Amino acid sequence: MTITLTPGAATLAQLHDIWANGHAVLLDPSSHAGIAAAQALVTKAANGETAVYGVNTGFGKLASVKIAAKDVATLQRNLILSHCCGVGEALDEATTRLMMVLKLLSLGRGASGVAMTTVEVIQDMLGKGVTPVTPSQGSVGASGDLAPLAHMAAAMIGEGEATYEGTRMPAREALAKAGITPIVLGAKEGLALINGTQFSTACALVGLWGAWRNAATCVLTCALSTDAIMGSTAPLQDAIHTLRGHAGQIAVARAQRALMDGSQIRESHVDGDTRVQDPYCIRCQPQVTGAAMDLLHFAARTLEIEANAVTDNPLVLVDDDLIVSGGNFHAEPVGFAADQIAVAISEIGAIAQRRVALMVDPTLSFDLPPFLTPDPGLNSGLMIAEVTTAALMSENKHLANPCTTDSTPTSANQEDHVSMAAHAARRLLRMNANLNVILGVEAMCAAQGIEFRAPLQTSEPLKVAMAALRAEVPAIAEDRYMAPSIEAAAALVVSGRLSDAVDLPAYVKGQAV
């Protein structure tokens, strides 16, 4: 399937579809005239006598060095090769492809000055499955994601490495196998390809989508946990939350109340319960997870704007007949968005972990057996599964520290304030993986707790969710090798099969942007 994108108007839903399903991408033909007009202005500048940054000059601290017209192509090639300084594990193929799509959208705005043939090579690589091997470390998120994007551009000129049909090989070989001719970069084209925030934005978007899935799952696991400990649904009353007015809080309370509606366990202790209030991890779930969801929606809007932005330098202003240096490559908005997502992930995990601790503690769990095992003492049950969630929660708290405040000067102090957006975005993958486990273990504990309430039954929606869990993770009757069960529960969270087992509103699922 091929998806046609209109530069400046791509939606997060379209980008998620492309990322998740590996679709080919084409720019809407309406963008072609603007691309050509910008290239014509760059060609004119390259052949002129006036020094124009990035067109006929050196780069960064070397911007004062004028380059002869005959050396412009060599200048751009040298730029790409010298900037291929990425290190570390390669970015996964799906996120690399998303990065390429974002670069297409930026170039398609007609303010970068690249040739249409350069745009077509990116489109061909996406359509035919040639994916540049892109090291994940080396960007400080200003002057663009220079090193990662240089590895992408290198593959386009037949340098570096790429994957094709599942095999990693020299990029020139991959292009040849796919029937794609490497490009020769013209004036400004190399700079247009490596200046930009597309690496950071792609990683941040993937982090956002994982966080949304986890936030939705958290609403479900909290409903299960609340029934497991015979918690109250009184704090979920709509009037409480509408009086405050925050959209996320209102949505979470309504969703959780709907999930628990009809539970025999809940009805059994509506009257005569000696407990006055539940702990905050139960009672304040809408306030905490709802606030996290509001933060995710705010970050989503920032990233949607950035996905459609022109972020290279200099910019070609065709209507004004100007090529002007600016700073759109500075990824501060992306860094801020990623830092916000990180805080949301950390807090969702923090409150979920406290519910795990609540359920395994017989002094707090309202008569559930210690560590949720039918034979405590001989068996340890979910004792150490809870410890694992505590370890991962703590790790996420450390990882949630802001990255954007950690600027450091580079490039002989020409680039003296940077965003660290790449760091901010890349760490979201690890944080979401940790949260997957925390929520998977919470689901395991809650299901075990609800089963101890028999013959009382939970609600019909929660029964469906428990059935999805039990299809992969059997109940714990006596101690067993636990790692595979935790892995299976986390995989249910990652796949969305756990949250998809129940009906959740669009806002909770991150679809109401």
C-alpha cells in the first residue's frame, strides 16, 4: 500500500499507520512545483558571486570560506561523509523509515532547495525497502540531527550501509538490488538532508505511541486492581471530576467506572465496609493518569507540528527571492515534548507500581493472601515480581530527569546551546519497555486477586480482559519459573491485546488529538 502525504498537513494517524505497517510513501504532486522553484533559486545562488551559507560556503565555523562553483558537488559529498560519525546500536527499521518520511515532508514544503530527483530517491527507498543503517547515538539535537541524518544521506549516495530484504549490506549494493541509482548531490542538498530534527522527532513519536498504549492499559489494570482489593468506585463519580475540569481526569474516571460497572465484587461491599478511603494509588488514579494523558496530548500536538515543519538551514524563501540562515534545526520543541512524555511514563509507572505493592501486602490488600499465593510460606508467589516492578519504576524515575536542560557547546562554540532532543527521545523506548513490565505484573496480580474473591465475580468487561491474560499467563497455584510469565504479560501490553480487550474512549487511547 502507498500513502500520499501532503507536506504541512500530515496527521499523526497517517504517520502511525506508515510506521506500524511499513507503507510506501509519495508526496502529493501539488508539492512538486514548490520543490522545483526552491531548487532553481539555489542553483542561481550557487552560480553567483555572493557568498550564501550552505550553498557556496563552508559549514558551521567554516561558513566564511567561499567555495568555487566547480567544487559545489564535492562540498556536499564531503559534508555527508564527514558527518557520518554516528555510533551505537542501529535504529530499528520502522523508526528509520519514519525518519525518512519526516524528511520527505520537510523537503516537500519547498523551502529546502533540493532537486525533485533527491525526493524521488527517498520515495523509492521507502517503496522498495532500502533502509539506511543509522546509528542511534551522536546527535545533540541542534544544527539538526547531523550524524544520524548523515548516515541516511550517505546511503542515498551509495555510501555506508543499508538493509534490503532483511539483509544488511553496503548501501550501493542495496540500491543496485532494488534498482535505484545513487544520487549526486547538488548545491545545498547535503545540508538540506542532514539539517533537521527528523531523527529526534521520529524517536519521540514512537515513544509517544508507546506511552499512549501504556496509559490506556493503565486504566484497565487499575480497574482490575481496584476490584482485586475491593476498592471503592465512589471516587470515580463524574461530578467530582467535572468540578475540576481536566479532560484526562474526566475521561479516566468515566472509563474506569464503565469497566467496573456490574461487578459483584464491588456490590458486595458497597454497604458496611469499615474502610473510609482507599490509598491514593486507587483513589487518585484519574487525577494522576488523567494528568499524564493530558500531557501526552499536549506533546502530541507539538510533535504533529514538528512532523510537518521545515527544519533545515538555510531556508529558501521563494516568494522573497531569498536564501536566509535561521535556526529551525534547533530541536528544543521536540526535546521539551520528549521530556514531558518521559514524566508521564514515569508517573503512570509510579502509581501502578504502588498498586502492585498494595495487592501483595496482606496488611493493605483487604484479606488477600500474602503475595497472592494460596500457600504462603512454602510459596513466595508474586513477592519478587513486585520487587522487579519497584526496580523498573525507580529506573524510570532516573530516566525521567529532563534532557533539555543539559546543553553543551559544540563546533568550536558556534553551536553553543543545543537541545539534547535525541537523548530525550531515545530514552523513551527504554522507559516504555520498563512500563510494559510494570503494567503486565499489575495485571497478573490483579487477576490473581480477583480470582481469590470467588464465588464473587468481577464485571463483564474485566472478565474479558482477564481471559485475554489467562490465555497467555496461567494462574499461580504454586511457585514456578516466573520470568516467562512476566515476559508474556508484558508482551500483551506491548501488542495492545490487553487494552484492546475492552472498550476505551478515544481520549484515553490517544486518538482524540
